[in-house]
Amino acid sequence: MLLASEIGEPPAAPCCTESGDERKNIEEKGNINTAALFGSEQVIESTDNGDLSSYVSAFIEKEVGNDLKSLKKLDKLIEQMTESKMQLEEQVLTISSEIPKRIQSALKNAEESKQSLNRLLEQETHLFTSINSHLLTAQPWMDDLGTMINQIEEIERHLAYLKWISQIEELSDNIQQYLMTNNVPEAASTLVSMAELDIKLQESSCTHLLGFMRATVQFWHKILKDKLTRDELLTEPKQLPGKYSLPASSSVILPIQIMLTPLQKRFQYHFRGNRQTNVISKPEWYLAQVLMWIANHTQFLDEKIQPVLDKVGSSVNARLEFSRGLMMLVLEKLATDIPCLLYDDNLFCHLVDEVLLFERELHSVHGYPTTFASCMHILSEETCFQRWLTVERKFALQKMDSMLSSEAAWISQYKDITDVDEMKVPDCAETFMTLLLVITDRYKNLPTASRKLQFLELQKDLVDDFRIRLTQVMKEETRASLGFRYCAILNAVNYISTVLADWADNVFFLQLQQAALEVFAENNTLSKLQLGQLASMESSVFDDMINLLERLKHDMLTRQVDHVFREVKDAAKLYKKERWLSLPSQSEQAVMSLSSSACPLLLTLRDRLLQLEQQLCFSLFKIFWQMLVEKLDIYIYQEIILANHFNEGGAAQLHFDMTRNLFPLFSHYCKRPENYFKHIKEACIVLNLNIGSALLLKDVLQSAYGQPPATAALNEIGIYKLAQQDVEILLNLRTNWPNTGK
């Protein structure tokens, strides 16, 4: 049943009436049902409160209100109220009949529970009394048993302690037995097991046991270490004499030494003593063998050994460590063999060649670091190194004799290939520079800068010797300074100078320059100016050689220019005597043509230019024709122009000969050849000015002598090279001045 307070306030009446009969019926049914549902409970509550009449009045007011039409609902409302009353009465009767039965059942259960509880309490009291009695009886036995358990636990701890000691002693006995039978690997494995036991005992509080264990491990570790040190399994690197200046290095790690042991035995067997494989003239045999061993083991070392080293955190490179161990065999072999062949030039030279090939493959193919001990340290030993220098010099000089005496010494190998033969290098010069390049490759990996500088001095000496030889051959060809051999020598000198200049910018030679600077500074062999030039890179290590070669090149070019110039002067004799005063004017000639007396001059000049263009390289020929043009310009200006007087026809003819015939000879070599004949060009301008311009220029020069207006007037007509006095002289060489009566 729901109380009135739980139901709450009844819903408020609607503020307006719904339209339509159907809607009204639905609302009325809803209201009646609601009243029927809650009416009984509200009546009971109101009755209990003594206010039944008020509740009924309120209920009727709510359901009926002022609307008389609502009276139709009373029948249904009464019917519903009656039905609800009957249901409530049935519920009350049902409940009234069931409650007594439930109460009786609950009382019965409570009585039974009480009786069971009393029985349990009686049992608990009896059991408690029995237990106390038993405990009092068993207490002496418990005391005795506790004492025995403590004794047993103590005995067990003693037994465990003794077992640890027994295990340690057993391992010690095993190590001792292995060492007595020289079974070092098993002894080392047993020591590892003992060390593992030591690690397990770290958390124990038995300090004496821990101390005993640690002392035993250290004892056997020292014994094993000492034994391995005495055996060949762990050897200090053999120390070669200090004269070889090998870099400091640690011993090869034990695993690699174990791998190297059989190879070392094989090397000793084959390349020591009286074996047929130990031939002093065949160093390539043992060098090739070592390279083969390195190559064959590379994959195994990289794939199997290196991962193990990486796993334990080692920084060792297995492949390089293996190579370093084998290199010690090679170094010892070299140190033994070199004194035996030091004074046999052929054998010694062959040994050096093979060693250098071995070193090249070792570094380039197998990545052997230059900081490790190598064969170059053995070759750098003072006695051996000086012998090496002597042999290099001897064979280089022999090669120079051979190349200069060859029939093809002055012929270019690429003469038929114009793109390659740009410098027209004769075979002897190219072979010589190749020789120097090979020498550089042979000594560039020497370990110290001082040794490299000694080889550099050898190269400079060879260059100087070759220059002297070229000079000697050149002097034999002086009478034929335009000949093929003379030009080939000149090309050779130019090529060597150019290559040395290129080498001066090479990193290797720049490093040598820095090393030389330090040496010169220590020895005070150069002036401060020279040191400053070296330090600032204004000069190079080859400057002395380059300067001598450039001087020789200039002398030879000058000799050629002088030779051609003499021929040109001889061919110009008739042209000098040309009647420049009586030549017809341009207007009197149908077509201007070259002076017949100028033909020998131009033909000679043309032939020599073509000849030398074919025989000299481009850079040399450029210098040649520019030097020749400079002399030719002065010669024609001084010996032909200033030595004669010119009428209008003569000036025009000179201008035609120069600008239409002489200058074009050089148009193949430059775009504006007239700029190289400044004296001739400007003289022709002055001589060919029309009368009015010439008179005006003459007045300006006379009135403004040495003043800016004179320079401006000269520049205006294209005169920049000639001085004012020269222009006045040229004006006075003209004969076509008007008669002024003066």
C-alpha cells in the first residue's frame, strides 16, 4: 500500500477543455482510473487522520468540479471504487491467515537453534579442558624436541659449509691435475666454474668462506696467467732493434695468437733455413703467401671472430689484428734478408719493388692502417734508406740515358692525335715525368717527413740533371733553332715546368712544403723572406727548378725569335728602299695592291709562323709570335717609317700593306692583331690624316705642347701609344703639305 505522502500532490486540472468528444472521453477515462487507483489509499489515510469528509469533498470537487457534465462519470467511479475495496479486503484476509503460521515456524526454529548452541558450548568447555591437560602433559616433550631441532639445523649449516669447502677443494684438485697434464683449456674452464661459485656466494654472510673462495680463485688465476705467459700462446711481440723506429704496439690478443701459431710455424718452416722456398732473390714468395693468408681468413674473421669481440665490448678489429701478427713475420724476415743483399743493386732493387707492391695491396685492398708497423719502417732504417736512395738515383740516371738516346726520344707518342697532343710532348720528357711520378708513388708512404724530403731532394736533383742534359742537346742544335729537335726540346722544357707547377698545388707536396718549412726554420738555412714566402704559399718546393726551366725556355724562345727576326729583316731590305715619296695616290689607282717589295717579308713571316705553329705547343707558340710581333712593330716603325718621307700615295700604300696584309697574318692567333702593332697602326693614322685634320693637329700640338689638350686631340684620332714628339716627327715626314708661302 502506498501512503498519501508518497503519492504527492494530485495533478492540476487542465487550464482548457480539449475539443472533440473522443478526446474528452479519453481524458475522462484517465481521470476515473486515476481516482480508482488512488482513492482507497487516500480514504484510509484520511480516515486515519480523522478528516475523511474533507478528503471526500476534495476528491469529488476534483473529479466533478463545477462542470455538471462530469456527473456522468459517477457510475463508473463508484464501480471502480467498489472493485478496489473488494481487492483490498481480500488482501487483508489473506495476510491475516498467513502471519500466525510464519510466526510459529520462526519461534520453532529459534528454539532449536538455542538448544544446538547449548550443546556446542558444553562440547567446547570439555574440549578446552582436554587441550589444557594435554599441553601440560606435552610441554616437557616440546622443550626437548625444540632443543633437538636447533641442534639439527646447526649440524645442517655445518654440513652445507663443509660441502662448499669440499666443492672448492675438488675444483682446486681438478685444476691442479689439468695443469699437471698440461691441459690448459680444461684448467681455464674449471677456473671459470670456480669463479661462478664465487659470484653465487656474494650474498652469504659467511665472511671466512667468502675470503677462502676469493683467495683460491686468485691463487689459481695467477698460476694460470703465469703459465700462459711462459708458453707460446701468449707472447710479447718480438722487439726489432730500435734503429727501425717501429711504432709502439701491444701484444696481439690471445685468440688471434692461437690462430696465428700454425701459420707462424709454416712461415718459419718454408722461409727460414735451407728450404728451397727460402730464396733470397724471391721475396715475392713469402710476401704473396702472407697476402694470401690475410685474404683467405678475412671472411672468417669478420663473420665469426669479430662478433664475439663486439659482444664482450672489445674495440679490437680481428682482421687488422690478424694482419698485424703476420706483419711481424714479414718485418723480421726483411730485417734478416736486407743486410745480405744490400750491395747487390739488382737484388736490392727487386726487393724494394716487391715490398712496395706488397705495401700497396696491403693498404688499398686489406685496409691496413699507416699507423701500424710496416715494411716502410724497415726500408727507412738509415743504412737501408741511403742504399735505397743510391739505387733509385742510379737506375733513374740509367733510364734518363736510355730515354735520351732513343730514336723516338723527340717524337710525341700522340702526334697523330691532335686532342691528346696539345702540348706536343716528346717521348723523353713524358717518360721522365712518369719516372718522377713513379718515384713519388714509391716514397709517399714513408713513415717520416724527413725521409720524404730526402726523396724530394733526389727528384729535384734529377730534374736539374735532366735540364742540364736538355741544355746540352739544345746547344748542339743552336744553329738550327727552328729545327724539329730544337722545338721538341723547347716543348719538353715547357712540359716539365708546367707539370712541376701543377704538382706544387698537390696536397702531398703541400704537406712536404710545410715539413720543409719546419726543417729550414730549425736549421736557419733560408732567409726570413724565403721562409715567409714558403709559409704563405707564394712559393713552392719546386720553385728553384721551375725558375731554371723558365729561364731556359725564355732563352730558347728568344733565340728562335731572333732567328726569325733576322730572316724577316733580310727579306725586308727591298721594302725599306721603297720610293715612298713618288708613289701614285690612291685615286690614281684602280685597285690597291700589295707592294711587290713587301712580298718576301710577308712570305718569310708566313712560312715561319706556320712552321713553328706546327712544331711548338700552343702556349709556346703564343709567346713566340707575341715576342716576334713586338720586335717587328718596333723594327718597321723605326727602320721603315721613321727612316722615310711619305707623299699621299706612299702613306696610303703603307697603310694598305700593313692593315690588309701584315696584320691579317696574325688574325688566326687573335681577334684584333692590330692591337699588337700599336706603333705601326698609329703611325699609319698620322700619315694618312687628310690635310685639314693634319694642319689642325699640328697647330694644336704646337700651341698646347705637353698640355692636356694635346693628349685629348691625339686620343680623339686614335693615338694612345705614341708620344706627342713622335706624332710631330711623323707629321714632318709627310710631304703633301699645302704651299703657304712660308
